[in-house]
Amino acid sequence: MIAIAGFLCGVVNTVAGGGSLILFPVLVGAGLPPLQANVTNTVATWPGYLGGIFGFSEELRADHRRLRPLVLASIAGSSLGCALLLLTPSSAFDAIVPVLVLAASVLVAIQPRVAKWVGNPGEGGRRIRIPLVFLATIYGGYFGGSLGVILLAVLVFTLRGTIRQLTALKAGLSFIDGTVGLIAFAFFGPVRWVAAAVAAPTTLLGGYLGASIARHIEPRTLRMSVVVFGVVAAIYLWVR
């Protein structure tokens, strides 16, 4: 079950964002405490982000100049988020995680409406792009569920480009955030390495295939499936 969830997580993260809402609840259902499930999820999903990088390599090579200024903001934000998580008592994280999962599910649901509402961004987006990416990756380092959705919304709000170009940039930023989390939690987090080892290869495959799927699939059905799964997971985490 963890391997299947890892594959779906990799696909969804690349196509629409929100894949962590699939793997994280499965890890909790397998008996991991929420904090341990969260850091294990971060480590296990990193290969999926790597797969997305390979899948979008053509787009990222063509658009690397717009990605480069956001790298430091992503590293700084994710580092701060990871530090906050590691310093947060596990009881506090257990209490807040259902809210985070539910909020992330809502973000997945409303992403298309946000993109439609924003329209084509003006030049003013340049001034707030880096601060918004910094804030988004603080969240990514702390929890990470639907980080891709948040990053895509930031890019849609502040950059001009096709959804394919912005999705590729989102994949690059997600990979940077995930790399910081991988390093931080591998050394300092309570990672369940057996579960991570089961999920990691399938997230890699899912992330790579997801880039191809993103070029052809209508993501609405996939997005709404993630929303339903996330809401159910939030309710489960609340009452468990």
C-alpha cells in the first residue's frame, strides 16, 4: 500500500500538486505518529521531485533564468520551516496537522479559480515574487502538503507564462525545498527508513511519468480525487 501511495504521490505532485496528501495519511494509517509520518513523507517524496526535474528538463533548461533568483529564497524558507518542525513538540504538531491537511485540501480545490482570478500578472509581481516563495517554502519545510499548489499559485500570480512553463518552475522549486528537507530530516528527524525505502522508488517513477501525463491529461479529475482524499484524511487525523 505504501508503494502504491508513493507512486500516486509522485504523479500527483508533478501533475497538479498535493501528492503528499496521499502518502502522508497512508503512513499514519500504517502506524507512524504524525510527526514521524511527516518527516518520512518528506524523505520518501524527494525522488518524486527528482523525477519531475528529469521529466521537465527541456522546460527548465529554457527557463532557468527565471528559476535562478528564487533558489536562495527556497533554501532559506525551507530551512526555517524544517527548523520550526524539529523544534515543535510532537504533541503540538499532532494538534495542528489536521488543520494543515484540511487547508492544503482546500488549496488544491481552489487552485484553478485562483489562476483564473489572477489572470496575466503585471510587472508588480516581480517585487513580491521572492518574498512569497520564501513564505511558501517555510510552510513546505514545516509540513509540505500541497506545497506545489501554493508555489504554482505564487508563480501564476507573479509571472507570465503558459501553465506548462509555470508547472515546470514549480517542479524545480519543489525539488529545492524537498532537498533541504531531505538533508535536515535525514540527520535530525525521526525518519522511518524502512517506509521511506519502500515509497521512494515508486515516487521517483511517478514523478517522472507525471511530467508526461501533465502534458496531456486534464487534471481536474485527479485534483478532485486528491481533495476528497485529503478531507477524509483530515477527519481521520482529527478523531483518531
